[in-house]
Amino acid sequence: MNLAELRTMVRGFINEPDPASTGSTGFWTNPEINTHVNVANGKCASLHSSIGGAFPSLVYVDFNTTAPTSASPGGFSGYALPSDATEVVRVELLSSNLAAPVRLEELKFPGYEAYPNSPPLSQSLGTPTHFFIRKAQIDLAPTPDGIYPIRLWLNTRKITLSEDTDTPSFPAEYHDMIAVYAGILCLIKASLMPGTASVSSRLAEMYRMREGDFLSSYGFGQGASSSLDVIRGLNGY
């Protein structure tokens, strides 16, 4: 389901008509529901990651390093990451026949000082053996002394759904979990209204059931979300 479809499902759970069909603003605006959908999407994506589905949108990008020239004798160590990359999962130095790529080790801050000839931003040249991330850039160390084929394995998972056509990376058969959890969050705003606690309780049980289905599909036992206990308290049941 995309964001618009998830929002429609949430409105069904909380018995709130779509403002477009009634001409009124309604109790819950579309931006409010979108916010709750994105919170729920982040929770479900984290659940998916924690049980081995960490990279549902894993892609790779190949590029060649830039060799030093007379104009730039120090060479280039930094290369821009694709704009849709959310995580660098693995970096490989490819062989000429792509048969035996060599994995580059990641240097993290702090601690990169342990790298030989530290810091790695120095102008030491050689075959890249390490990499580190700086904002939207990946740096190779040593600075490449020639043209090397590099493969980046990237996670492009979209956590924030902005456009109505955006779709979660969480498995599609469990997208209803996102809508159920978002419905629980929406009902916090209506916690003093008659019947809210009952609806919240039913949605909480539905979420637990679907979470159990999801975990079972990955070979895990029945699970329950600890964060639901907090939400139950906020909703007064």
C-alpha cells in the first residue's frame, strides 16, 4: 500500500471520514495521520531489520576512482554518495574479472587515528584498503594511486513517506500493521472521547496478532511490542 492507501485504512480504523469526501477538515488532518503513519512505518522497518530483513532495498553502484594527475598530484580520496542512499552496507574493490572482490574495512570516528599514516585524509597514495563516511561522501584510504573499480552496496530504504504514492519497504503483506499502529497513535488525541479506550484496545490486540504473524513468518515465536504498553497508558486503558 502507498501512503494514501495507508491513510485511508487508518481512517477506517478510527471511524474518521476522508475530508475530501465530506468537505470538512475532520478531527484528524491528513498531515496528522501522515505523521503517525511515518512513525509506525519506522517502527515496522526497525522490526524488520532486527530479525534479518535489514536491507530490503539493497542496491549496488559501481564507479572508478580518479587517478592522480599533474594538475592534482595528491589524487582524490572522496566521492559523493548517491542522493537516495540511506546506509553504506559494504564497499568492495573489484578485480578485473569481478570474480573475487576484496572487501574494504570501515574506519569509524573516533578511532581512525589507528590507521597507518594517520589520519587517512593525508596524501599517502596506494591501493584502497579502508573507507569512511563523511556526511554524503565516502572517502577511500589510502588515496587511490590509480584507477580502481569500486562497488558500493547501499541501503536505499525509504523510512519517511512524503508523497501519496510512496510505498514502505516493509513487506507488503504486512502493511496493515503500519495502519493499525498509526490508528493507535491517532486515538491518543481522542483519549477523552467515549469509546476510544475500547477501540484502542482492539487495535492493540490486532497489532499484537499481526506482529506475531510477521515474526512467525521469519521463524520466530509470538512477539509483543513493549511500546504498546506506553500507548495503552496514554489512551487510558
